[in-house]
Amino acid sequence: MPENISPEQYRAEIAELNHEVFRLSRQLEEQEKQSVIDAMPRRKDPFLNPTEYHESRDDYSKILPRITEPGCVVPLDPDKEERRRLKRCYAIGGGCMLAHFIVSDYVASALLTVIMVIIKKFNPDADAQVISQYVKASSILAGITMIVYVLANVGFGAVGMKLNGTKPSELIRTRNFSFGKAVQYCSIGLFILFTSTIATVLIENLFTKYGYTTDVIQTKGMAVSGIGKLIMIIYTCIGAPVTEEIFFRGMVLKSFSKASQRFGIFFSAVLFGLAHSNIPQFLLAFMVGVFLAHITLIHGSLIPAMIVHACVNTYSTIASELDLKGSALIIFNEIFIVLAMLGLVALLIFASKERLPATTPAQTRRGFSLAILTPLAALAFILQICYTLSLIFSSPFLDMIRTYL
């Protein structure tokens, strides 16, 4: 300490310096925070696409780290590293689809075969066809179907989300959703059901002219027991809407929306339709799948899609279980038409406010053209198409287990 400065002056200068250091440190922290805030729009809107739902978009800096740098512009074509990271996301989605297909079809078939072998062992005099009909009509087939599909949907959905860095909590934080919107969306779902039903009849008439049928999933005589029916109703109206949304809108949509939400919407809807392995359900699943993916991105949550999915499935179940005839059927159909027309009005109102995201040239080069070059994604897509076509154009006699699962 200089001799001409008193201890009190020295301490005052030290305090002033400490205050200045503190002020500069706080200023530096604020600048760092601001730089992070300034970079977030680019992370959520890397392609400068105002039509996308940025709050539902993943952080693109995980795909292209330099997007946070000042003045960085996403190139028209992805470089090697960006391409590799995107293909990894697409591979995760495609790989989970393949695993889901194998487990839900062949593992379930194997389980049913084991059960029929056990039944045969305890009833050696029973005919194989009788055992097969018993398994189909009882709760066994329905129970295995529900268990296998629930486990496949939730299990592979969770695996895919984990590998792609999607937190399950992010999929239930619903934005701007109300009871009124739920009613509007459900009515739109019923209009889509009505439209797909008409389209299915027209396509079936066309196929019938050439000796084929699109109705390859024969459910007649399936789960006719009380417990069996109850299991099918629970799965169709609750289990499927919840678990399929976890898989298709929670995992598949997220996997294929990394670069383009529009591509993610349509590709996930196509895979959702193909997973049903028949044209009638493909038409409904594809059309409703586009709508479900759209509202998932709008609200950033699976909840609205689960509600609409449950509504559509419940109405279809009621229609099939009532088995109405004559005037009762006419009245029921008239009610359906009225609900569908209300749904059309709701759809027009919805479309006037919420449009599907557009895509930029740079996003186009990172969508289907890149996904189809990803082996697992391409294989999942092609295999589902081939499987569906094989059911339609193969011999009318199909193995019971393969048909119903």
C-alpha cells in the first residue's frame, strides 16, 4: 500500500474495483444469455420457414451445430456430417418400424402356435381346425393381439424416442387446447371416417371386377365370447388410440420431422396406413394420420391426437357391434351423415386458420430423397407395401394367424 494513501482510502478503492469486476461479470453473463436467446430462433427455425410450428420443432443444432454461429445459413444440400446425422434419425424411425412389424406379426403368430400346440397336447383327439376356430372365437386371440400390440407400440416407441433424444414429458405439454377444439377435432375425424368409407366402397367395387378383394382382414367369428369382445373393445377404443399415438406421432413423426415437418406429417401417415396391412384401413389411417400429425405439431402434444383417435375408433366399434338392419340402420346412417357434414364445416374452419407446413428447397433435399436412401427407413417402407399387396393378390386362402394379426 503506498504511504500517502490511508487504509480507509485503500479499502475504498478495493471495494470499488470489486464492484466493477462484479458489474463486468454480470454484463458478460447477460451478453452470453442474450447470445443463446438470439441463437434459439435459428435452432428452432433453421430453414427460415414461417409456416412450420417452431415450438414443436427439435433443436436443429444437434443436427447442424454451426447453425448457432452468427450469419450461418443452412446450405441447399446437406454436407456429409449433416446428412449422416439426419440419416441416423431416419434409421431409428425405420428400424423401430421394422422391429414393430416383426414383433406384432410373427412373434404374435409364434405365441398363438405355441398355445395351439399346448391345447392339442391336452386334447389329442381334437381336430386342428377345431382348435384354430376355438382360439379365434375365444378371448385367446384377442388377448394376445392386445398384449403384443400394446407392448410393441409402447416399447419400440420408447426406444425410438430415447435414441432420438425425445423426452416423453415433451409430448404431453399441451398448448392452446380446449374442450371446444376437442369437439371440433373429433367431428373432423368423423368426416374423415365418412370420406374413407365411401372411397373404400368405390375401390372395393373396382377390385371385385377383376376377381380380387381389398377386404383381407376377416374378423367374422373372431372374439365372439364375452371376454373376447370386451378385450377387443378396450383395445380398439382405449389401448390402440393411446399406444399407437405414442408410437406413430410420438416416435415416428418426431424421427422424420427433424428437417421438414411437412415430410414428417405425410411419411408418418403413410407408415401408419401401411401398418394396417389392408386398403380400407390404409385409406382411413392415412387421411386421419395426416390430421393427427398436424394437430400434434399445432399443440405440441399427443393428447389431442389420442382423443380424436379414440373418438373415431369408438364410433367404428359402435357401428360394427350394433349390427343394425332395416330402418334402424337407415337412421344410424343418417345420423352419421349429419355428423360428417358438421365435420366438414369444422374442417373448413380449421383449414382456414391452420395450414399444413410448406417446405423449402433445402428441406426438400433433406426429406424423402434422403430417407429413401436410408436402408432401414427404405426397408420399412417397401416391406410394408409388399406385405399389404401380398395379402391382396395372393391366394384367397390365407393362414388364419397371419390374416388376423
